[in-house]
Amino acid sequence: MIMKQVDLFPQAPKPDRILVARIFEAAREKNRYILGLEAFDILKAYGIPVVNTIFAKTVEETVIAAEEIGYPLVMKVVSP
């Protein structure tokens, strides 16, 4: 009988630390905290699952984004 070892703890993807550093540096240059969408990008860079997000500036972009994501959905104001 041949036994195969099972990996109980799958390997996490290697974090994209360069992207994270760029996000923090961009916020620092503007003398502000990171925004919500940037926080999602940081979580994704470390392999942490997040909800689908789309940034929309106009009503038309919002409708297209809503159709792409699906319903129900949540909208949030993005503001420093």
C-alpha cells in the first residue's frame, strides 16, 4: 500500500509587498490615511479573500458596475 501525505495547511501565495509599499507610499505622499479600496488591495496582496469591488465615478459607471457585480450590492462613498 502506498500512502500519500496530505498537506493540511495549503501554501499561502507569496505576498506582493512591492504593491503594498506603493499603496502606503502614495498615501504618505498625499499626507493621508489609506482609503477603503486601498485596504482591499492590501488584503488581496497578502492572499486574503475580499468581496468584489469596483470604483465608479458616474451614474453610468455605477449601473455598469452593479450589473457586473450582481445584486444585492452595497455602495459606499470613497472620500479621504
